[in-house]
Amino acid sequence: MFAKKNVVAAAALTLVAVAAQAQVTAYGNLDVSVGRKQAVTGYDTNGKAIKASRTAVDSSDLSDSFIGFKGQEDLGGGLKAIFKLESELAVDNGAALGGTSAFWSRNATVGLAGGFGTVNLGRFENLFKLEGAAFNPFGSSRTFSTTFGGTLDLTSGSLAPRESWSNGISYVSPSLGGLTLSAQYSAKEAALGNTALYGGGAVAVAANFVAGPLGLSAVVGELRSTNGVTAPAEKTRPWLLGASYDFGAVKLFGQYGQIKADDKVTGDSGKFKGFQLGASVPVSADGAVLVSYGDSKGTEPGVAGSEKNRDVSLGYTHNLSKRTNVYAAAINERRKDTTAAPVQKATITNFAVGVRHSF
């Protein structure tokens, strides 16, 4: 018995020692809400939207729900080995999220960090998502952010700005007097092109500048596909500008984005552009009011007419502690599509109250 206790104690001490040496951290965010949601299921012969409403418990309404592990090892001389594994999840039913069958759908990287900056290999959140979330009061909200809710959703074919990039290499520079430079590349691997399809792959570069209350960003890229398998019929060339300024009594946000899409077969081009203006207003030590307005217009390659979107979001968040937060938010979305005959129009409103806990 004494020997068994010694073995167990030794094993426990070994695990503690290994964890301390590797500096592994488990962390995450859980966001779950209940609300009333609307969706457009079709249009009648007059172009009027046919809508369906539901009362539902949902996940990731205001911020991404995920679980993660990260760690580092000191290699000496200012060099560190680093890793990050993050999996998005739906708290309401326990399912995996992220638009892919990959378990570590959000991030799965190993890299090196030092005085030269940080280099990572693997799968990572793309720069358009990161920059889009940083300059919107609703962040990367799947439901209430006017950047990701439709107006600045730089989407073409199967490409969406929220999607993490696989088979990738990323680089982030050290801060150079407040300026940080970033670059990402996703290899096309088996996604080979032909006369009807572009070869896969994607590249993006970004610059961020922070000086006290002022924040500025710019990101530009070319996207074909980001999974190493898909060879798309369209390639897109998006760019996105962002700015914020914290006055103390209010923090203002602004974004402007544009994307051009080219069709491989027809040679036709489409164009999408939009802007977002928002604010976060502290109303107490623990509470803040969030508001955002987004507006966009886009055309598809070879398609006459355009699609217009207008989104307005309003929310309130309240911190119960450093790790627990409650919120209420609503978004009104309007859409007009003149590419259809007759012209299609739709207006929907979504509302939810929820709780978030980070660990």
C-alpha cells in the first residue's frame, strides 16, 4: 500500500513539473442566450419576403464560444516555442462549430517567437476576422455585429471572412513604435486550377497602429480557397480599413471595406463595398451600451442589378465579475435585391438576452 501511494504521489508530482515547465494554459469562453429570431425562407410572386420566426436557445450570439489550450517553452536566447489549440463549440447543444469538420476549427498552430516577431504554422483565424472584430463594438458576434452580420461580410462563393485558414503560415512583427505588421498565407496544396477553376490558396497582409486612445488598421488580400482542396470558380480581392478612438465617455468605431470578385470562365467582375459606424458608451463601472450601423451595396459577376443591405444593432452588456457578463441585444436588418424579378425586399429583427463566462 505504501509503495502504491508513493507511485501515485510521484506521478502527480511529475505531471505538475511537466505542466509548469511547458507553461500550458486551459482557457475559453462560453456564450449562451435565449431569444426571438427571424429568417427569410423565400419570396412570394410580388418579391415580398416569406419569414419564419422561432424562440430558441443559441450559442455564440455576442461572442465566440470556444475551448482552448496554449503553451510555450523557453528555448533560451529570447526564443520560445509556442502552440495554440482552439475548438469552437455550440453551448446550447454541445456540437462543434466553425464551418468545417476539423475539431480544432478555430486555431491549431505551432510556432516560434522571439525578437523577430512570431511565426506560426497550421490553422489560424484570418486577418479579416481579427481586424473586423477589433473595430466593431459588437466584435465578432455572429448575430449582432454589422460587420459579420451582412453589411461588410466579404463573402464570395464558399469564402467567408470568419473562416479560419488551413495549411497556413502566419507572421506578426514586434511593435515598432506602435506599428505592428502581419502576414498570412494559405497553401493551395491539392486545389489545382484548370480552364474553369482558379487554383486554391490565399494571402493577406495587415498593418495596425496604436497610439494611446487611437487605433488604426488596414488589411488587404487575395482569396481563392483556404482548405487546400477546393478549386473555386471565383477569386476575390478584399480590403478593409478600421479606426477607433476612445474618448473615455465614449469609444467610437469605424470601418470601410471593399471586395472585387472575378469569374474564371466569363471574365466578369463583381464589386461589393460597405461601411460600419459604431460606439461603446460606458454607463456605469460595469455596464456599457453598444450601437452600430452598417450599410453596403454589391454586384455579382455577370449579373445585372445589385443587392443593398442596411443593419442597425443596439445592445447592453453588464459585468457581474471579471469573468461573467450578461447582455441584451437586438439587430434590425433590411435587404433589397434588384438582381431578382420582381425586386425582392426583406426586413427581419433578431433579439436575445444571454450570459457569457470566460475561464
